[in-house]
Amino acid sequence: MVKSKSANLKVLITRPISDVGLSILKRENYELINNTKEYPLKPIELKRLVKGVDAILCFLNDTIDKETMDIAGPNLKIISTFSTGFEHIDIKEAKKRNIKVGYTGNILTETTADLAFGLMLSIGRRIVEGDKMVRDGKWNYGWGPDLMIGTDIHGKTLGIIGMGKIGTAIAKRAQGFGMKILYTNRATNTKSKIKSFPFDYTNIKLTDLKDIAKESDYIIISCSLNEESYHLINSNFISQMKKSAFLINIARGKILNQKDLILALRKKSIAGAALDVYEDEPIKKDSILKRMKNTVLLPHIGSASRDTRDKMSEIAALNIVNVLQGHEDKALLIE
Ligand code: DGY
């Protein structure tokens, strides 16, 4: 643990952040309580370090609940999360105490949409499996007419569950691939007419989950996690999918019932799944998902590009500075 120059205001940073954000906080001369280890603080460490702080810069792995706020005490003015999701923070409790909650907004939209597309290409065209074959020395006969046969992306039907900012960015990319798009959004898990769409594309239809399950070749989960979306994608949904279809999750693990998915993958009732997020992260070392050929598994890296993480670092730091300086209007806060 590294403590910087003392000053009146204390800021706890629960994991290392890039210099872009760190330098902003250093400039203010706050007392920085800085976890320099690459792994998250244990709950007990978090509780020890949070005492008396004015601000917390936290991450998805930190649970900031009522107890944490109690321990932090009355000085705590802002919880700034280095993420767009904020399900790890008790927002209601923060509101009650007039503690502001900052987040990184939509900055990761395009980067996450890039990764969603990468996952779709990887699972459909067996890119990861092909790479492994070459590395393992199992590519024995050069070009082959049936070698690593996959599924096209272009011209196929893509179901997008949750047409928010990321869903829209995925749809834009899908347009370039000539895909037909079916989608739901939060307001309508049932059929209704779309009034306007942020870009001009005719091959797109707002529909319901059932239609998406039945018609899509690829399905990308890109909605946010809330009470309604917990296990939204379960055996009932998966059982309606085509045998040749793929499921991709770049949103939150708890939206997809992982047990139901594993069962479907084992029975080969769907063609495969590409996941960036899981019900529990990291997944267990002996997770059966790792032994399956019809999966591509990433370690929650949707927003992990240097540019985007630097911007997240900057926004998370500026949210703290702005709130501590009384310029709340300049901070990106959860309403
Ligand atoms: C977020 O910010 O919510 C992402 O999942 C982290 O990359």
C-alpha cells in the first residue's frame, strides 16, 4: 500500500489506474490511499482502508454496500466507479446519504461493440479453434476442403438483446456485414413499432425474445443487468434457438443462466457460445466451459483497449475532483 503526500481530503483508489487518471488526482494533492496490487482488495481490506475517506475510486469487483458506507463515515462524498455498470454499488443507500455516484458513461460503447463482433467472428468462423490447431501441431495436411468449416457472418440474422448504446453500435457493424437484425429493447420485450432508429437501415426489426430465439443465427446479449434481466436468457429461451445458432454475451454474466447454457452446449442443442462475462468471475479453474470445443471464452475485456481504459481512468478521476470541488454539474453522475 502506498500513501502519497498528506492533504485534507482522502481518496481511496482500490486498484491501480493508468497515469491519465492518477495524475489528475495527484495534482489535487489529495491524500491517496492507493492499492498498488493488481488484484482486488479483499472485503476486509476494503473495510479497513475506507475509514474516513472523502472519495472512493472503485471497480466492478468492489462491493460498496451500506456497511462500507457506514465504515467510511460522514466524510464520504463521492463513489466513483471505473465502469459503466454500477450494480456493485448500493445506489439507493448512497442517495439516502447524499453520496454522489460517478460512472464512466458511454465511453466504452464502441470498444465493447468491437469485441462483440470479434467474439461473433471467432465462434462462427472457429478462429480460436483454428489457432489452437496450428499451435498444437495438429494441422497436418495443408489446405483441406472440410477443414475447420464454420458459419458465415455476412447475410445471417443477428438477434440483439438490448438495443441500448452498445447494441446500436453492434447493429451498425452488422449493417456493414449485410446482416438482418432483430432486436429487443428494455421498454419492449414484446412486439411494438419502432419510431426512429439512430441510423438508416431497413433490414432491422424490433421484436420479442421468442422471435429472436427462433430466427437468429447469432444472438448477442447487450442489455444491462437489473431485476428484470436476471436470468432472462434461460433454458426456455435457449430451447427455442436453432441448433445451428450461437449465443454471445458481452453484457453481464447473470443475465444468462450459465447452467442452462452448459446443458444446451453439452447436448449440442445450439452450435456454440462466446462469452466475455460469467455468473461468477473469474470462472472456476475446472469449469466445464473450458473443456468444450464449441465455446470461446474471454476474461471480461469488453472495454479493454488502451484508449478506452485511459478515458475511463480520466473520467473516474475527474468525477471525484469535480464533486469534491463542488462542480457536480461537470461530473458524470448516476441520477
Ligand atoms: C463496465 O464498465 O461496466 C464494463 O463491464 C467494464 O469493462
